[in-house]
Amino acid sequence: MEQAPAPEGLPPSLRFLKGLVIALMITMIVAVITVTAVIVTRMPQSFTSQPASLPQLPDAITLPEGVNAQAATFGEGWIAVVTDDNRILIYSPQGSLQQEIALLMR
């Protein structure tokens, strides 16, 4: 009885596909390592660095009687407080009321 011939290997199309899968695997491994390295080396710097200048807060801001603040924002030389009775109160950096703007709600 005659012996069966030894297998010759994969067909050419499957060899090409195998090469593509191996190349994709290597690319993805390098990408994961790169992303991890960037996160580890760059992220701690962003957490430790402070913004150029933080707003200077006054010791106290006195709102009118019976008014509650809804929001606040800071600009160069002013602080704006939006109140629950639809007004914007503009304060100086020292905390004194400079201007009052009524909001018209529709």
C-alpha cells in the first residue's frame, strides 16, 4: 500500500490572510502600548499644573434680603451673580454691588 503524500501547507490565499492577521495583531499591540504610554506620561502633568490665573474671590458678597444665588461667573474686574428673582447682580472684586440688571422672561 502506498503512503499518503505529505501536506504541502496552506493554500496561497490563506497564507496571505494569515500574514494580514499577524500584521494586524502586531499593529494593535503597538497601538495599545503607545496609548498606555501616552496616558501614563502625559496625564499626571495635566492634573498637577494649575491654570494661569484663578479668579480672586472677595471675602464676602452680600445679596439683597430674600434673594438666592442661582449662578455666578467671573470676569476681569467683576463678578456676576444670577439670582432666583431674574436679576443679574454685578459686584466689584472687593464685593460691593456695582450694577443690577433685570432679566425679562418671556
